[in-house]
Amino acid sequence: MIAVRLSQFLIDLLYKHATSKTTLLRLVLTVLAGGFFLGLVAVFVLAGIWADRLSGLPALPDCPWTLVPGIALAVLGPVLMFWSAFNFFRVRGTPVPLAPPPCLVCRGPYAHVRNPMLSGLFFLLFGLGFLLLSVSLVFVFTPVFILLNYLELKKVEEPELVKRLGQDYVEYRKRVRMFIPRLRPYRKDPVSPQG
């Protein structure tokens, strides 16, 4: 019961700030929330490294099998994140749910995956895990981070998006996966004439 109330409180809070006209408050909250999220990411990376050292787990092998995917993922992740953020900025929104775009963004990477910024961040975390040779970051902390983001999206952000964007988001959510890109881009079906 407490989880449901907390979830509803957060949905209402996001909706209130996402639809607010008070730009200074939105800006301050956006910076604070973005900083908190980046800090949380750093904690997960450091915790993975610390857990490896504390547990005495052997490092991932230092060879092309870890170097190549590490570099590829560590480059692909930020590229996807910046491309996604650029698409939000183009319509005067931010990646932080407290100051989102005023409309559904379904172009660029959003035509292939609903949360490309998070997908990019997950790629980056896996890439860092391979480059740092961290067993814990690759096999424990990044998967836990993905699970926590999945739960937050399902319980808070997606219900707020349905509340704010309505049927457009419901249809988009049905046809575009959360984290794994689809090959064919999403195209909104034209509205058929009523009659």
C-alpha cells in the first residue's frame, strides 16, 4: 500500500512539474534531479569496482574479448545519449522528467526505442565494466541498475506520460520497446477520417 501511494505521489509530482509554467523552479529541479541521477550512476560504477576488490573476485581477462566490446559500448553509449538528448532539446525539453518535452518525441532514436538515453547509459556502464575489467560492474551492478530503472519507468514515468500525453503515448508504447531497439522505425499511423 505504501508503494502504491509513493508511486502515485511521484506520478502527480512529475505531472505537476512537467506541466508547470514556472520555468525557474523547473530549471532548478531539473539540475538537481539530473545531478542526483548522475551521482547515482557514479555510485554504481564505484560500487562495482569496490565490490571486486572487497570480494577478491578475479578481474575479467585483459584481452581483445573485453577491450573491443568495452570500447565499442563506451563510445556507442554516449553517442546514443547525446543524440537522444538533442532530439529532446529540439522541442524544448530536457532528459529529466521534471522538464520533459511538451509533446511525444518519436523521431531519431525514439523511432526505434522508447528510452534511448537509458539504453545508451546501459551500454556505457557495460563498456566501462569491460574496460575496467570489473566482473561486478558487468554482471551485478549494471543489471541491478537496469532493473531499478525498469521499475521506476513502469511505476512512475510511464503512468505520468500516459496522463500527460494520452493515447499518443499509449500507442507508441505498444509498438516501440522500452530498451531494445527495433529495426523498423516507428511511424504514427495517419488518423483515418471518421464517417
